[in-house]
Amino acid sequence: MKHTDTNLDRRSFVRSMAAASALAVSASTVSPSASAVEKSAPENDKHDERPVQPIKRLLLFMHPPVTYSYHKLLRPAPEIAKRWHALLAEKAADESTAVCIVQGNKGDKPLVDVAKKHFGDRCFVDPSDKSDKTMVLVAGDMNRAFAKRGNHGEWNVYELWSSNNARYWVEGLKQQFSRRGFAYDPATLTMETFGSWSGCHHKYSNFMAAYLGMTRPAVLHGEPELCTLKDFPMDASEFVESAVLDRHVLMTLFRRSDGLPMAQFWDGLRPVYEPPHTATIDIPPGDVELFLFSPNSLIPPVGDSWKLTHGVVADVGDGCRPAFTTIVGRHQGDEKFQAFRHAMLHATIAPVAPPRQVSYSVEV
């Protein structure tokens, strides 16, 4: 799905990153650090003498209008949109709840109108900031990715582009909070996200939560009445649960339309410069099937999922790295379902191993 906020080709991307890096270097001579800049608020963001109103919950709608994914791509889902409207009307009564809508390329005027009607000043639509301060953060993310994830293809441009979008939107949201007299505590802020069950939903739930400084992942709404689960990558008739595991990884459990259990793992609070993860599951490998997918149809799936002698390894997805694993149980029945669930909940989460060192024989 295209984004309204950025539209860079590779050459423009490289130029913008070079400019941002230069800016980061010059900024470091006049300010303490990128992290210090991130915590400071610009003078023109300071609000008037009205008391600051705390925001404790953020409802994030990612790239509406909601559509069916992949095989039914761009087919409208009006029944889900209607439920979103009702949910906004219900949640608005809590004055500590705000809504943020990051629209798709065509926008979603009906959803925006409903959100503005019920939330007023607590409704934020397409926030974005590309000021020098934000560009310093973007350059810092890139430099840290080089340092911590390598510089020989261990990550791709699409990941950093997605991370940059999240930075622009988060910094814009922070500024609008300040201008309208709102504030939030990153340690206690909760976020719920809504969208098509696709790459954008997952990557921005992850990156935006991380860059807001949150200490717990966003709640990914995958209920069929609130999210299009069709064909991503298989029909799911029931969203059973989402549980937070080690390293802020979310285990999402479904019941497929044929009754078989299905699970996926997603990063919930990982900035772009931290390494991605794998989930190692203690389950008889003959009891499950592994399916490796890429959340972006333009990037071939490449991952680390495989079957072990006494278990399986699954790629933890993030919505932009070209690997996430869907695990499907082979056996029906409640007892088998509960055994599958227990194994998924007790998965061991670990960072993806770095590339092997290569030694070159140089002739002189």
C-alpha cells in the first residue's frame, strides 16, 4: 500500500540519508546528543496556561479505509468500517483516550469525520514532522542500524524507509499533543491498533510504539469483526488471543476456518536498529506445518524457519523484513489445540544470528 507521507525512489532515499547524516554531525556540535534532542520540546510547541490533559490510551488506525488483504486486495470491507465508527463513538467518552489516524493514499473521510465528531481536539489525522530535529533522529536510527545490524545486507532499505515514516508520524504526533495541551507518560501509555492484517498494520504498530517510548507493545486487534484476516496468509475464522512473550514479541493465535490452530509471532517494541528475532518452539515437528511469507509482495521471502529434530524455529515478523512464519497444527480437537497453544506460549525468543564471518584468501 502506498503512503501519503513519503514517495522516495532509491536515489532520492540515498541523498536524503546523506543529508540527514550530515545534519546529525553538525547538530552534534551544538547539542548534547540525539537522545537529548528527542526528549526536548521546541519552544513553539509550548502550550498556553491551560492545564495539561493526560492521554493514557491511543487508538491508532493504520491506513484506512480498511480493505481485504492480498488476494482480495483493495476490496472494501464496509462491515468492518461500520464497526470502527461505532467503536470510536463508544471510546470517546473517556477523556484520557485519543485517536490517531494515518490514512492510506486515498484517505478515509468518513472515518476522519466520525473521529473528529466524537474526539474533537483528541483526534489527530496524518501527523508528520520532518524538521531538523526529527531528521537528526532519522540519521541516528540509520547509523545505529549500521552499527548494530551490520552493513552487508543484514537489513533492507524498505525496513529503514518504514522506520523513517514511523519517526515522522510519531514526532508530528508529539508536537500536536504539546500544541493542543496534551501529554503522555511513555511508561504507562497503552495503544490499540486497527487496520488490515497486513505488513503496514504490524510494522507501524511496532515502530510507532517503540518511538513513542512505550514500555509494552500495542494491542493488535485481529478480531474478524474489526480486522480483515482473509488470506494473510490463510483464512482465519477466529482470533483467539495475543500474548506478550520475551523481548516484547507478540504470539498471535487463530483458529483457521477448518478448525486447525494457526499461530504467528510479531515484534511489538523493536526499533529498526535492534536485530529481529526467531521463536524456537518445543513441539513435535510432525505435528505442524511451517509456511514462510513476506509481508510485501515486492520482496521475496527470506527467513530462518525450519524444523528441528525435536522442535521448530519460526521467524518473528515485523511487517517489513521479508520473513514471517505461519505455523499450522495438523490435528483438530480441543486437546490438540490446547497443546499447540501451550507450546506457542512457551516459545524461546532470541535475536537472529548475525551473518557468518567470511575469511578471504588474498593473493599478492
